[in-house]
Amino acid sequence: MTRDPAAYVAGLRDGRTIFVDGKPVADVTTDAAFRGAVQAAAGLYQYQRDHAQEMTFTTETGARVNKAWMLPRTHAEWVERRAAMERWSELTCGMIGRSPDHVASTFVGFMVGLDVFRENDPKRAAALEGYWRHIRDKDLYLSYVIVNPQADKSRTASGQPGADLVAQIVDEDAGGITIRGAKMLATSGAMADEIMVSGFQALGTGDEAYAFTAAMPLATRGIKLHSRRPYAPAATSEWDYPLSTRYDESDAVVFFDDVKIPWDRVFVHRDLKMAQAQWHETRAHVIQNHQCIVRLMVKLRFLLGLAHHSAEVNGILNFPQTRETLGLLAAKCSNIEALIIAMEAKGEHYRGYWVPDRALLCTAQVVAQTTYPEFIEAIRGLSGGGMIMVPSSVRDFDGGEIEGLIRAAQRSPATDSEGRVKLMKLAWDAVGSEFGSRHLQYEMFYSGAPFVTRGNSYRFHDWSGPKAMVDGILASYDLPRAGARKAAE
């Protein structure tokens, strides 16, 4: 049996500590800040249950779980796994960035490279393997925090001001490790079952206490989530904010207040080498970000449809400049899709598994960081003043005088007044509201600053071919000797 969405929701009432607006949240499943996103996540599990053949597979232990947990050994299996991810992402228009298949993909990457863990520390590898079976067979929803809080970026983790700024190991005994300090940014943490804490930033000598990877339930004593401002409570209605009310997945800084983690949930321990190897030598970086690019592809399709609808509603679809804009957006959307298909087809056999090509994955990340802002800017241009001339709220459709004014002033060659307002409200929520602005920031930086993604593109590109071509031409001719020059003249 696939995961029960009702049981998933009930499991979130576990006493977890989340602070919003100066007070703890009693129940994330009913609180206005989180309930919409919780229901969206439950909807993913309901869809999975209703479409089990397309969305799930049976493990060797007999559990029926999402295909995100697959360890593909062939290109065909990888395409099958991606198709399930697309289906899930379509349910939220790609607006939930950390859906359950994301951190699942991280652990798929760890398991693909399990030998890297084994070669380094067999005990930690055994802990990882045991935890993998736990989260996979229960089909759990995980969030993670892998970035240090911003303070002084010129210093390493151990050089930051304040002894408790960055999460670190402060004690250990026969039972496990104790960590204290903060990490960011627990996207979807409020509605996840468990959380992984690790690090993606470079560490140096002296940073051993920060070089760890571990996981635990969100309700573990000492875990405190400090949520950013939620957008759903301020949304006046689903009509006015159809995205904010449903898909505000939340982000939070997590403070670990002397959190005890047992050894069977610790996968990297005071190991500077493995702190980096767990991402790149295991291919976890590739596999987790493949899911991100698949989700972005779906999201761009949604925005492309929104751009087309905006042009229709404003009666500018047949303008040559409009078709030029839409054609360019369509090409950019198809470009992301082509990169996904290419990175899968050009993948590599890695330790018995099929893994997407990491150079093309890095290419997709670099392209994505500029593509999303271009889509937002284009929709703003196609909508013009339409997004800000809409009525204040759904209450203006009062069936009387105010609605009469709306129907007189809101016109379109493609739809009625209600349809125009509805479309423009959706467009504003996607690109102009706090929710929309957060998504712009998210898509530009979730995979790292541009210099990081472009640096990875440089790092993993095969420069031998391009350089060899130049070397071949340079070797094909020489500086003529003096006598040869005279003869040529």
C-alpha cells in the first residue's frame, strides 16, 4: 500500500517547534501559515495512491514507494523515474521547490556512491544504509539544511563571529553526537517528516567540528525552526492569491539547541574529505539537482502558458513583437527540456548505476539562473498595467454596483470581465506578490551564487577536446624562415 495522505498529515502533529510572528505554532496542519502547503503535499501522496502504477515501485522488502527512491541502472529506468517527477511537479505548477522527491534524490545520490562512504568509514556507511531503508520504505518527506547562516563570508565556519552561529559538534559519547548552532534554509521544513543537516560550503583545517552529516525527525528535542514571513495568512482569498494560498512551502533558519543524534543517524563525522566527497564523488550533487531542473522545466511550462494567456487577454497575441517574445520564451523552455533529455542520454555508468551527465547538469543550472528572471520580465511586459488595474479583492464582485463597474471597466477580446480579472490575479501572484518575488529569489540562488554554478560548469567540463582542436591548428603551421619568406614574396 502506498503512503496514506491522511496519516502523513496526522504525523505532522508531533510537537515540532516552529516560531512565526513571535510565538510557537501549535499545529502546522491547521495554522494559516502552513495548512495550504501541507494540503498540497498531502495531495501529492493522494495522487501517488491514485496513480500507483506510474508513480511507485515495489522495493525488495515489499514496500510500495515513490519512484524518486529508485536507483536506476539503465537510461530507461532513469527516464521512468523522471516521468514520475514531472507528474508530481505538474500538480503544483513547479511551485513547491522542495517536494518529497528532492531530498529523496539526495539520498539516491548517496546510495549510488555508497562505496565512497564505505571506503572512508564503514561504520558511517552502515548507518547511511540503514537510514536509507528507513526513509525509503516509509516513503518519508525530508527537508535539509546544508548552508551556513550568512555572516562574514570571508571566513570559514570556525572563524565566524559567535561561538554558536554555525551548527557544529559540541559533544559526543557512546550514544552519538550533540550539535549546536544554526543552518539554513529549511525549505518545506515545516511540513517534512525528518531533516538532514550537513554542509555544502568548503571547509578547512580547524573546521572538523562542522564536517558532519546527520538526520533526525523534525520533532527531535532541541530543533527550533525560525520561519520567514509566511505569505498565506496575508492572502485575502484563494481567488486573489491562488498560488500563495496553496504553495507557500515556507523557509526557515534551523537552530539546533544541543540536539543529540544517535550514531545510526550520523553519516559523516568530523571528516573534511567526506564533507565534500559526499556531494561530488557520489554524484549526489548531480542527482538532487536533476530533480530541481525537472521541476523548473515544469514551472517554466506553467509560466509559458501564463505568458500566452496574458497576450490573449490583452488582445496582443497577433502582434509580431508579441509572437517574437513568446517564441523566444518557448525556445528557452524547450532548451531546459533538451538539456534534461541530453544529460540523461549522455549519462555515465557509475559504480553499476546510470547517472546523468554532470557537465550538462551544470550547464542547465547556469542557464536556469538567467532563464527564470527572463520569463518573469517577459510576463510583466506582456501584462503591462493589467496586473495592477485589477479590483482590490474578490469582495468587489458584490453582485451590485461595484461589480457593475468591474464589468464596465475590465474588458478583453478573449474572455469576460471575470475571466480577465482571474487571469491577471494569477499572473500577479506568480510574478509580483511576495510569493512571486520569493520565487524569483529562490530560482536565482537555490543552487548557489552564479559564480558557484559557473565555477562547477568550468570544473566539470571536458576541456580536452576544445583545447586539442586549437592545439591541432597551432601545430599545423610554423613561422616561416627568412629564406622561405623571400621566396614566398
